[in-house]
Amino acid sequence: MASRSKARMRAFQILFEADQRGARPGTVMADWIRLGRSDDRQPQVAEYTMHLVEGYEANAVRVDELIATYAVDWTLDRMPAVDRNVLRLGAYELIWEDEIPDAVVLDEAVQLVKEFSTDESPAFVNGLLARLKDLKPTLRR
């Protein structure tokens, strides 16, 4: 698995854990970093993982607002937790990380939900992120 793919997976895992614990993603990431220093079995937190988690956290209100606005007939609370957090990561990266091609962001998000979520999730996540991609020039504020 490529290093950026691993970094995205770790960022997703941190966002997921934060969501489940009701904690800030930065707090969970700090826990992961601390554990990685003291336990060789704990995966290290890559620089790109930190960048993604910090970027999402800095834009969390806007990211969640966009997901809620464009997820037809789905509220954030009703979404499976995996889908919600993959969408958070994907929406952040799609809209605020210009050096990453949009197709890569969509593909990586779909791969994560294929691995960790339901059979219907890839189409849902792909469709919502594709809608955000189409609206991207008007979404950043």
C-alpha cells in the first residue's frame, strides 16, 4: 500500500475513533503519537496523516455542513460511522488539498468504505464526493 494511502487510512481511523469517543481528532491523534513512541507494535503517525487530521479539524464545521447539505435524505447522525468519517476525510481533502487529484481522493475514499463499510457505501460515498467535486469552485469559503 502506498504511503499516502496508509496515511489516509490512519487519518480515517483517527477520525473514526474520535467520533466514537466523542473526542477531538487532535486529542486522539496525540494519543496515537504517544503510543507510537512507547509501543513498537503501534503504527507510527505519518506527517501526511497529521496534516489531514489537523486540516479536517480546522475545517470540521464547514466540512460537516457540506456533507449534511448535499447528502440527500441522510443526516450525519444517520450515516454509518465509517461512511461519515470517510466522507469527512474525503471532503476535506477534495476541497482544501489542491495538489491531490480529485480522482485520487474519490478512489481512495471508495476503497476505504469497500474495506470497512457496507455494500451500499461505495456508491453513496462516491456519489456524494463526486457532487462536491462538481461544486468545488463554489464551496470553499
